[in-house]
Amino acid sequence: MNVPLLDLVAQFRTIRDEVLPSLMAVIERQQFILGEEVAILERRIAELTACRHGIGCASGTDALLLPLRTLDLRPGDEVITPSFTFFATAGTIHNAGGTPVFVDIDPATFNLSPAAVEAAITPRTRAIIVVHLFGQMASLETILEIAGRHGLPVIEDAAQAIGAKRLIDGRWRVAGELGLVGTLSFFPSKNLGGWGDGGMMLTQDDALAERLRRLRTHGGNRQYYHDEVGYNSRLDTLQAAVLLAKLPHLESWSAARRERAARYTEALAGLQGVCPPPVDSANQHIFHQYTLRVERRDGLVEHLRASGIGCAVYYPLALHRQPCFAHLGYREGSLPATEAATASVVSLPVYPELSQAQQDAVIAAVRRFYQ
Ligand SMILES: Cc1ncc(COP(=O)(O)O)c(C=O)c1O
């Protein structure tokens, strides 16, 4: 049986009659730029994430870049970030004029190690980016406490963690709620994915929201008047219409991912050479990815592909070892937990439409390799 890593066609079949009329409504009105669907989606996502403001933009990458621009970074200013993340987290620091300072992860959750964050703070540190990787929130409360002591803003990169929650001081808090800015991506493969690129910035801060709105329209809030140099980075109305039609399903989709994750973990726990992803008991994981840590990873990937099972390695080369950051001087061994993760992780299909028979085929293929 062939099992793709992700099956967006299967998802489309289940929502076709909801999405197509929403798209047609935009097409009938021909209001493609900042049409009413964008404002409605911004309100709904702000509600979902317990934020005062949601500001749509062109991608999850721009959702990071624009808030970083508000820091007015100068050459040599440092922003702390994990190295075990998608490239955009650090690429945007560079493009906003700063220097990424890469720190190591907690090997269990793949998320930033708070102790490593604290150790990396210098007089040049201007901000910390926390990534909630694979759909599980980082130890945000500890990092916020450290940041607070040093007077540093925290940006939450929640591109992979829309709606993920963490129990903090007895209250469930949502990814993006507590940082100065939270950022989302609507890349098609995300738990809430558009039919193209899209992103959103979240904040509780009214003045910052105003500035981010300006930055997404060339730095001005009146047409043809520009307070600063900004970007053309708006969330497309057609994308907002797709996302609005999909949004009512998000909770059940993420719950279905959690069920599939639990089924994998039950089936694979105890298998020699395989370590299922632990979920921090304070977290409600949304399983954007189900990522195992395994022995003989490259052999497993080859075996799965030969068996028709989709899988992927997120991420094979950590950002501190990328050629474009070679000038920063990190060496092999600089971030041992990160490098160990890049050598041993593999992600399996975990989407809501994955049938039990398909999942059984994935489990059987993994078992065959290790038994
Ligand atoms: C952790 C993380 N940050 C940022 C991004 C960038 O989002 P986008 O692809 O929408 O630009 C992604 C998306 O893949 C991501 O996974």
C-alpha cells in the first residue's frame, strides 16, 4: 500500500463544497486585496489565540520579518534562536539586519533549552525567538521569565503550532498569546493551510499592531504617504476565504492528528532502536509532525520509501551548519543536542485523513526494518 506523507487531495474532497463557494464569493466581488475575508479571519484567529490583534501577511516568513523590523536592529545586534528549526526563523533575523545566535535544544521535545538561552544572552542581545516545533509548545514560561529579567522581547514562532496549548500557572495558554508577537504560517501543509502562501502576526499590543499593519502596506496607513519603508506583504483575500472555510475544522483535525500520534506511540514504543516523541505533560500537542528519533535513520528512510511509505527528515542540516551562516563560526559539535537530532529524526504521515489501514501499513513497515 502506498501512503503519502501528506494527502491534501483527500482533505480537499472533504471540504470542496465549503471552500469553493467562499472562493466564488470573493471572485464575484473582485475585492482581492484586503477584502472583508481578511478582516474576519484576523478576528477569528485572534479569538482562537486569545490575542487582541491578528494581522494577516503574505507568509509565515514575513510574519517573522515584520516584527523583527520593529526592533530596528543594528549591525552586530543579536537575536537568540534555535538552530533546529525551519530556515525562515533565522533567515529573517539576518534579513532584518541582525545576527542569529543559535542555541541548543532540549533533546526530548526538540524545543529551545531555557538554560541554553540564558547562557547565550550578551549585552548585544535584542530579542529571543522561541519556536514551538512540530506542534508542541516550548517551555515558554521559563523563557519569558529569563527574557523578563533581561528586558528582552520574545517572539513566538508558532508557524507549526496554531492552537497548541500549554498549562502555565494553572491556565491553558495558546501558542502566540504570551510573547510580544506570535507568528503563524498558512503554508498549504500546515494544520491550517491555505491554497498558497499566507501568514499572520498576533499581538496584544495596540501600538505594535498599528506599526505591523503599516509595515505590511509599504510603511504607511494612508495611501501614498509612508512613515517608514515597509513591504508589500498582505494576506490575499482568496487565501483568507479558503482559511475561513477550513477554520471550523481545525480543532477536529488537530484532535485527529493527536489520535494518530497516540496510536503510533502505542504501536512503536518498546521497539528496539525507535524512540517515539514524548509529549510534555503541560502541553496539548497539535502534531503538525509526528517525529521519531531512530537508530540507522537513513536506512529506515530508504526502506520506507522503497515500501511506498512517505516520510521526511525535518531537518537534515541544522541552521548553524548551513553554508550561508558559515561566517558566524559555528563548528561541528557546537550544538550537540541539535546535531544529534538532525542525525536521528524522521517524520511519519500523521494527517487527519490517514486511514487505520494506511497507518497499519506505516507501522508494519517500521517494524519490519527493526525486527
Ligand atoms: C518554524 C517555521 N517558521 C517559519 C516558517 C515560515 O512560514 P512560510 O513558509 O509560510 O513562509 C515555517 C514554515 O514552513 C516554519 O515551519
